[in-house]
Amino acid sequence: TLSNSLAAADMAHTLHPNTNLRAHEAQGPMVIQRGEGIRVFDDKGKEYIEGLAGLWSVGAGFSQKRLADVAYQQMLKLPYYHTFTHKSNEPSIRLAEKLAEITPGPLTRAFFTSSGSEANDTIVKMVWYRSNAMGRPEKKKFLARTKAYHGITIASGSLTGLPVNHRDFDLPAIPVRHLTCPHYWRFGQEGESEAVFTERLLAELEAVIAEEGADTIAAFIGEPLMAAGGVMPPPAGYWEGVERICRANDILLVADEVICGFGRLGTPFGCQKYGFTPDIMTLSKQITSSYMPLAAVMISDHVYAPIADNSAKVGVFGHGFTASGHPVSTAVGLENLAIMEEQDWAGNAARLEAQFQGGLRSFADHPLVGEARGDGLIGALELVADKATKRPFETVGAVGRMAAVIGHDEGLIFRAIGDQLALCPPMIVTADDVDEIMTRMGRTLARLTDAAHK
Ligand code: PLP
């Protein structure tokens, strides 16, 4: 059958990221063939709610015909052009203008790449270039957090703070210090209040700056809400404190909004949810609802000016990709943002937040659930071996994988990050959809209790 031949071909001829490859060769793929709204269908016709919106990214759902039409029309008109030297194209100009309009604070310019990783690599290079241009070649270090996810290329993978992305790849390969992950439930100490936890993290930030020397640190990068590391909202006051300390030490603040951007948290951008204003912002994923690969680095004038001045001096800003400002990707991005505004994704997330987060928290009593957490339309259930002590399972990820398999059987796709079950549905979900997601998650957890104790 088609299904068997596809599976066999996949098992024989592909290398899948982020999986146990030997297990994959034995078990084979889940082949998704078709999408409709918040749902996808596999090669056997089985229906799933895509509770992770693909990879936290298909805001518009899986059948938005307007995006297909725009891509088709743009391909007929001008399928490719670039933005090297002084060349440009209309969709990339219009999208840059649109992003400058909707992003908060002083972000005025866009640099386009194809992926979030390339965007964060670009940020590292821009920041280094700027420090050199300003005659401060020693101001190059980055600050990030453990459990952060900023991508997997050499530089962005170095900013990422997950052992699985460092170990065996000889990363970090750029100067970066990873600070404590701001997840109170897991990293708060015995008897420590959330406010004291925040103070401790801010004191750590100040201590690291003092130890390294502020004149050696170029930038602090963070996801407003840490997503791919396990969906961890920051404690109250954290971002205001980080922003204050960065400003006092002349350290650029970079918001990696690859997941939090475009309404996910109930505000247009994640930094607005937590009350800070970055100097640089990374955008991707929901920028096109992932119908086309696209990412953007947004920068403010004080980041741009030294870079521009130096390029005038040496003749060029020697960085850029073949697909920087790709007209089909940027045309799809523009249309996607028009849809986002018409459908009011941020408003939808704000309206559904109580129901979605309440649904997740209703599982907090489950014997395997250590914490139910999240903000807006993103959340996670962290499964533990012992609720009282928060002790993780001995073999990390085994119960999570089991949950994902049962979830698939129940028609719900979520992401098992180790033993953390992450949900991040398309932005077009309705109240009924949220109910259905929670119903399927509930059935999954009920079956998991039996399975995990066998
Ligand atoms: N930054 C964040 C916050 C992400 O979540 C991701 C991907 O999940 C990236 C960067 C990397 O993006 P990409 O996979 O497009 O390289």
C-alpha cells in the first residue's frame, strides 16, 4: 500500500531531527497528508487536533487558502528576487514596513532570514559588528538562560541552553554565560517565595555582569516565555528587573519572540505581556503561519546607526542570505499578518486564556502532574514520579513518549519535551476547540495513569 511504501522509504532514506534514529528505523514515521483548520490527517485518514500548531507555528490553521493564493500570484509575478546590495522587492519592503508599525518600542528595521536560527545567528553577528564599529571589540559576550531555545546553528545553538543541543556538538562555540532558568516551580528553593526567587535571579545577573565586566557583555537574549525548553512563564517582576539591569550596564536586550510573537500570549508580542521593551527582536514561525520559511530580525535605530556608519566606512555590511527578503515568503507573511489582524489573534488568545489555562490547571490533581502552567494560548503539564517532592522520572522522557503515543491514539498531537507535555494550538481555536483539546488530553491522562503504573 501507499502507506507502507511511504513509511519504508522514510525509514530507509531520511534522517529525522530530534529523535532516536535507530528507534525510528524500527518504528517508522507518522505521515501527515492533509490539513483542515486546526486538524491534520495522516496517511490512513486518521484525524488529529494539532495541539502544537505544527511546531508552535501554524497560527492560521492548516487550510488558509488566502495564503496559498498569495504565494501563487507572487510566484507568477516575481518568484524570486533578493535584497543584496541596493536591490529590493515590494513584498519584503511592505512586510518590513508592517513589522516596524506593529512591533513595540523603537524597532524600525527588519532583516529577513529563512529560519529563527539564522535570525539569531544574524543577531550575534550584528551585535559583534556593532561593538567593533563602536571601537569596543571586547564587548562581545552574550547572556542567555539554561533551558532557553534559540535555535541549532553554531551561534544560535550556543545561545540555546539545553544539554541535548550542546552535548556531542561541542557547543557553546561563542562566548555566552547561561543564567538560572526563571522557572519558579522547578528552580525556586525550599521556602523561597516567588518574589525572593526573582530577586535571587536578578542578583545573579548583576553578579555575573560584575564578574565578567559590563564592558565585555554585548547582549542579553531571552524568550519572553521560555517555550521549547518546557513552557515556563517568568516570575512576576523578572523582566522589568532584567531590563533595568541591562540598561544600567549598556547591555542590549534581545527578545526572541519566535514563539511568543503575533498574539500567542494574548498581547501582540510577548514582551508586552511581561512589560519590557527590547532593542532587538527575533520573529519567525507565526510570521507566515509557517506556510513559507521566514524569520525577521527587528532592530532599533541605536543598533542600526553604528552598523550603517561602519558599512559606509568599509564599504559593505558583509552579511546576508540568498533568501533574505524572499518575495514569496514575505508576500505570504504580509497576507498572514492581515489575516491575524482581521481575526484578532491576540484578542482571541486573551479571551480564551482563562478557559485554556483553567483547562490545563484542572489536571493539576492528576497523580502524575507536578505542575500545570502557561500563559495565553500556550501551556504545559509537567509529569513527575512524585508530586510531593517534584521528583522527575528516573528515565527522563519515557512517560512523556508514552503520553504522546496515547495522545495520538486519542486524536491529539502535543509535544512531549522530556516529561513535559506542551500545548500551543493554532491561533484560530474557538472555545469549543479548547474544550475538545482538554477532553482529549483528559482521556490521554486517564489512560496514562494505568500505563505508567504497569
Ligand atoms: N527561537 C525560538 C524561541 C524558537 O522556539 C525556535 C524554534 O523553535 C528558534 C528560535 C529556531 O527557529 P528555527 O527552528 O526556525 O531555526
